[in-house]
Amino acid sequence: KKDLTAYSICSDARAMIKKAREDGVETVWDRLEEQEPQCGFCELGLSCRNCIMGPCRIDPFGNGPKRGVCGADADVIVARNFGRMVAAGAAAHSDHGRDLVETLHAVAQGQTTDYGVRDEAKLRRIAAEVGLEVEGKDVKAVAAALADQFYEDYGFKRGSMSFLGRVPAKRQEVWKKFGITPRGIDRDVVEMMHRTHMGVDNDAVSLCLHAARLSLADGWGGSMIATELSDILFGTPAPATAKVNLGVLKADHVNILVHGHSPIVSEMILAAVRDPGLIAKAKAAGAAGINLAGLCCTGNELLMRQGIPMAGNHLMTELAIVTGAVEVVVVDYQCIMPSLVTVAGCYHSRIVTTSPKAHFTGATHVEFDMHNARQKAIEVVELAIERFTARDQGRVDIPGEPVDIMTGFSNEAILTALGGSAGPLLDAIKAGQIRGAVAVVGCNNPKVKHDYQNSNLIRECIKRDLLVLVTGCVTVSAGKQGLLMPSAADLAGPGLSAVCKALGIPPVLHMGSCVDNSRIIQLCGMLANALGVDISDLPVAAAAPEWYSEKAATIGLYAVASGVFTVLGLAPPILGSKAVTDLAVSGLEGVVGATFAVEGDPVKAAELIDARVRAKRKALGLTP
Ligand code: SF4
Ligand code: WCC
Ligand code: FE2
């Protein structure tokens, strides 16, 4: 076995990997080792299972087959595989968005009392923005009209998707020129499945352009709808402080973790843990109270809006259970390792699944819908209290002390902090105090040392006076290192540091969950509009240093297709095709004004980002 320091930079992670070994619990790292060496054909994108004349694979060294049974070459196979990957990511985000549209619809029709509109002002603002009549209408009527309008974004009934008005005119021209304006979320995802069936789209460039289009249907469509409706239903985030790392678990409390993505479930669990009757029951069972903490993106949703602490990110999900202190992990969908059921089985813990779309063999299924959510959440908390009585305190080990973080930076909150408009941010950028902005987002991946690339890239960026925006699992990577507090301004370059100290904000702003990358792309649109330029002219960049998921591939592609240079810490499975690789790392510059780069070293990645920022600043007539 490798030394513990090889796995993670976090002391809480290392302590729990050690405990997992002692307790005989298998983790993600053990299974990665068992899989190695992983398939080289698949890694390069050169294997195809799209029909049963196959499976086929192309020899990357040129000695074996150059074509699949149908005649598809390396370029077509790689492009098709990548296209399906992007489609799956868009489907995940957007189907999550659909659940929020259905919830808003149910609220509007009076079909649920469990949910309601918490931010009516935002509801009215968004409805007006997308062209609906709001004057003189009551909240339910506006909600009904907005839900109907968003339903149409999933199909292809109207000419244009609701939020394309947020896209700067110059960017819209680029999309029109290359035929990549998204038309409808479901339509563009389905079309990729169609195109990648045997014998349909057999040109790598054509496939990649459609992948770009469907990613835009996610970024400016499904994800954006998920973000905006979550704010309307659960409140628009505002700055607050909270805590992070496994130390947020409490040895004397009933501990419940929420994991997955949608606030529809986690918000109901939050309401239930605050129920005085249930708290009394927990006390009667011998606990000091009920403690709720988050994992992954639904954790981010509760953190952003409610200040609920974060126990960890993707690679911490198994390890959180290894503490022996977790009664129940409530999950909905996405990024939930099926191994959690096995890990829970080694302790007294239970995995509770809640979505009809996401069953896990061996888990306890408590299905949530719009009409029963509050009641089901109470049942889950009761199960957790019952489990507490089965906990073996002798096996409990909660490592470390929680670290303080600042959260809640929605675009609304950022503009408020700046005094109402993007003007002061633009002034700071023009003056070179803030040289640019970098979104550092995405996951963990056991192929790289946990949190190392995420947190070190952030350090390198802020040193260079680049404001950093984080979402998803990077939030926890940054938070545990103290980078989400105003005191981290001391680690920033002199310009950024001064701005942060004047405003009392951290140099790294937490903007939410993965679907909330839509906030960042919207902010880019606002900055570009304020300057009268395209997004690709801005001194901005994005990075996903430790990404693992199909969703992250989709986010990366919509960032690039929106004009944002994007650095990936691990290569996507496209290297088997020179044509697709060349397009990704250079050819796209001439199409959408941005490319991907692949760089796993955080210092080198920061240098690539810095070079982009310099070039863009120079082109805008600013000091580099
Ligand atoms: Fe092989 Fe072509 Fe079928 Fe893919 S689509 S499995 S390359 S025959
Ligand atoms: Ni978003 Fe990546 Fe976390 Fe899952 S929760 S692991 S996609 S960053
Ligand atoms: Fe996520």
C-alpha cells in the first residue's frame, strides 16, 4: 500500500483512509488499483460499442485495424464517444432542472404545500426578463407562466430558448455563423443520440459542433433554469459564513448527511431536522441533538442558501461514513458512488435513496414527491434517530476541527457587494488591480492526489491577482485550505488583496453547485455587455483540475463554446484522434474564440491562464 500522503493533501481524508484500512473497508482508491492498468483503447476514445457488428477498437499505433466493422475511423469513433459523453452530462444537469420546473408548476397549480416561492421578487424579475407579462398578476399566475415557458425550453416549440437574451450579441453571431445556437434541451441531447447511431453523422467536425451546441443548451438552458428556479423556490443566496471538513460531524449528535444534487430533497431534510418534536425524540434517544451536513452539490445548495456545513467533496463521501458517526446519508442523484451502500453496511449507517430515477440495491428507498416531501423527510429523520441507538461509540473517530468558510456569492450578492452594478468590478479590472477572473470548478478524481490540483491552482491564480470563482467539489478543496475566508486576501497579489480588504470579501468566491456554473457564465455575459465586447474578449478563464464526470465535460465545452479558455487537469478520452484533439486544443480558437488545454501541474496551468489573461488585457488596451 502507498503512503497515506500519496492519496490526499487533507489530514481528515488521510486519517479516515487509515481507519478504513483498519476497519477492513474498501475505498475508491483500492478499487482504482484493482482496475489498473486501465484500458488504453478506452482511455484514448478508440473503442466503440455503438452496435453489435462490434465492439470495435482502433489500433493507435497503426499496426492493427484502422476502421471498425462499419468502416468508422478513429476520428469518427472518438468524436461519437465524446458527443455521447457531453450528451449524458447535459442530460444530468438538465433533468435536474426539469425537476425544479415541475416543482414550480406544482406550486403554481396549488398541488403542493410542501414547497412555495421564497423569492417572489426574483420570480417576477426572471419572468419579465424572459418576456412574460407580470404586471397585475399574482404570484401563482406568474409562476405558472414561467413554468410553462421553461417546459418549452426542453422541447422545440418556440424559436429561441428563454435565456439566450443573456448572451452578448457578438457571441450570438458566432453561434449563428457556425450553426451552434442551441434549439431545445431535450432536442439537442436526443439529436446527439441519433447522430451517433451507426451510419448517421460520420464527420468528426460536424459531431463536435453539435456537441458544442448541446452543451450550450445545458449551460444557457437546463443548468441556468435549475439555478434560477432553485433561487426562486428556496431563496437567492447572500453572503454568510459556515464550516467545512469532517470535523463538522458531532460525536454526541444524530448525524445526517445529504448527498447528490437537487435542493428539492435536501431542503425538506433541513426543515425536518429543525422540527422541535424530532429534536425531542433525538434527545430521548440519548443524543444531544440532530446535526445536518452536506456532501457534493446538494451540500453546496444548502451551504449557499442556508449556511449548512459541508462535510466533504466527492472523494470524502465514503470516508465520511468511515467516521462511524453517520446515521443516515440521504441521496437523490448524480455522483453517488454505489459503494456507499457497502461502506454503510460496515457500520450502523443507512443510505436512503429518494428519487424514482435513482435506486441503489441494498439502500433504504424512501421515495419523495411534491406531495409527500415533508412527511418523507420526517420518516428519514426518524430512521436516523433509530440508527443512533445502534451506533457503536467505540468505533467513532471524527478527525480534525472544522474550518471557517464564507459562502453565498450569487450574482445578485456580488452586485450588491459592489454597490449595485458591475461597474466597480470592471473598474478594478481596467485598473489592473484585478487582472482577470478564473472559474476553478469540478470534481475530485482518485487518479490525482485529492484536492492538490484544485487548491494549488487557486493559490497560483490569486497570487497573480486573478479573482477566483469556485463551485461544486472545488468549494470544499478551497474551503479546507482557508481560501474562502477574507483572511486569504493575504495570499493574494497586492491588487486583488487590496480590493478584497476594502470590500471585506475573500479572493475566492463561492458561487454554488455545478449547475450554478450558469451563474459564472451569466456574469461573463454581463461583463462583456458592459464593455460592449464578446465573452472571448474578456480576461477570464476556467479550469477543472480534478474532474471525473460526464457533467464536467459538458461544463468545460459550454465554457469554451461561450468563449472561455478552459484548462483540464486530466485529458478527456479524445487523444486517439488527431483531428478531434487538434480541434479541441487549437482549431476551436478560430471557431468560438477559445480552446481547451490539458495541464495537470497547477503552476503550469496557472501560467497558461495568465498568458491568456495577458493577451486579452492587451487586446482591450489594458496593462497586462
Ligand atoms: Fe464497430 Fe461501427 Fe458498430 Fe462502432 S458502430 S461497434 S465501429 S461496427
Ligand atoms: Ni459536481 Fe464533480 Fe462534485 Fe459531482 S458534485 S464530483 S460533478 S464537482
Ligand atoms: Fe454537482
